[in-house]
Amino acid sequence: MRILSAIALFFCTQFYSSAQTTDSKQTDYQDIDQDRIESLAYAVLQELPKIEKDSLNALLKKELTRSLTKESAFRYSFDQVKSLSILTSPDSAFRIFNWEIAYLNGTNRYECLLLKKQGAAFTLETLQPLDSVFVRQNLENQQLGKENWLPAIYYKIIPVKSRFQTFYTLLAWDGNDLLTNKKYIDVLWFDKKGETHFGAPIFKDNRTAKSRVIFEFGGQNAMTLNFEEELERISFSHLAPPSSNLEGIYEYYGADITFDAYQWKGNYWQLINEVIPAWADPKGRTETSVSKKKFEKEDVANPNTAVKILKESEKRKRIADDKLKEEAEQLKAAPQ
């Protein structure tokens, strides 16, 4: 009861403050209360018992749904909402409102609202999480929709065009469980009727085509999955277990020092093995193959140059990531 009282007091304070600071210049958007949305979203992130967290999440979904059905919602900045992942496609075809609900027992779930632009009209869809358990191979080839969405947190939208279709490639993260994390390369597309679809067989290696790419690795490990816009490719850490007898046991998987990539080829993403990602190569040799050691003249005397470059770059990136995490923790701890 004390927790509920504290939450109620917190919201009352936030709502009163919001009412006192309404900007008269934003009369067109006065029905969208982003202070209330942020207050609810921030509360959902806190360590609370499941029943309280689910109640707060229900209020958040209700408030977001109310706001996103407003005519002005697609153009509204939501610049004060920091506790949700809000992405807008580069061509302004849709917006994604996405968040995680993490419980005290280590389990979690995800929510996602999709605001689509269809001509002059807008449609709001609440994506329903996939409730069937597919084995990894089937899930990589499964085409899904708004009623059986693969839940995750999206952090990048990459529009690519084939001859007849625009595909929105999505990079996503999933905390999965206490043993492993996952990252996805998925694809969102709309058919001629405007229906929402996830997954398409546009991820190719030398033998097969997948509808999405799934990476799973130990919960204490990390992997890089980034889009290199200048090269039109998605680079990622190569994952492997420490020994061959642990193959397929993903809690032991981690990133080694090599990287692979998917390169856009006009109609599909083509897998390229062993590349040096742009962020890791200070000399700009992003097409260099580590295994073949095609280096510049000054590198010939030292066959370990590529490995040294990668190790040094990964070290710099870890330092930068640690600094960002520290700043994020400081922001969380700061008075609201």
C-alpha cells in the first residue's frame, strides 16, 4: 500500500506541475500530455511488484493510445518522453512506440504501438506478441504479422527498396531470459492493402534465404550490430562458443574478434564473411578480409596488424560504451 501511495503522490505532483506549465503556443497539441506519458513510462521502468507494474503499464498503454489517435500525433515531437523507444522511419511512413516491462523474477515482456501513415489518414496498431514457441530455424523463416509479432526493442530503421517493394529493415534487442540475450535483424513491410507484415526471404548466404536473422549469446556477453550507412551494409560481431562441444548452447556464445556483414544488393541482403567494420578501421579499409590479409604495403611485415586494429578499436568502443552507461545511470539517479 505504501508503494501505491507513493506512486499516486508522484503522479499527482507530476500532473499538477504539467498543468502549470502548459505552453500556449502548442494549443494544437494540448490533448497530448507527454508529461503524463513520461511519468507513467518512467514508473514502469522501476523495480516494482508485478501487479503494480502491470497496472501502471495498462495506464501507459491507455494514455498512449488516446494520444496517438489524435490527428496531430504523427507530427508531434514527444521530445520530453525519454523512457520509451520512439522511432520514425526516415521516409515518415510510420512511427514505432516501444518499451520493455522487466519483472523482479528476471522475466520480461515488450509492448509496441505502430502508427502508420496511409495516404492522408493515420492508423494505430497495437502489436500482439507471438505466443507460439518456434524452434530457431522455423522462426528465422516464419513470416509474421501484427497478431503474432516477435517482441523486442527496436533501435534502428533502415529503408531499402527492391524492384516492387520497400522493406524497412529493423535492428532489435531482446533481453530474452536470465541466461541469454538476443539481437534481431528483422524486416517490416506493408502490402498493397496497407497490411503490416514482418519477415521476408531477403537475407541470403551462399545457400539459403532467411526471413530474419537471429543472434543469441550469453547474458554476460555483448555483441555489436550496427548499420554502416555509407557502405549500405549491416556489420555485426561473429558469435561462437569457447569450444566445439558447446555448439548450440547459446548461453556460452560470445563475440570473437571477427565481424561479418549483410550488404544490400538491390533486392536482398547478401551475407559477407569476415569484414572490418567502418568504426573499427582507422585507415578506412572496410573491405579488407581478415583471413586473406590483404593489407597495405606497410602492413606486410606484420601479419597480425588487422587483429591489433580490431582489438584496439574494440577497447576504445568499450571505454566509450562504459562512459555512456555511466552517464545514463547518472541521469536515472538525478531528481526528476
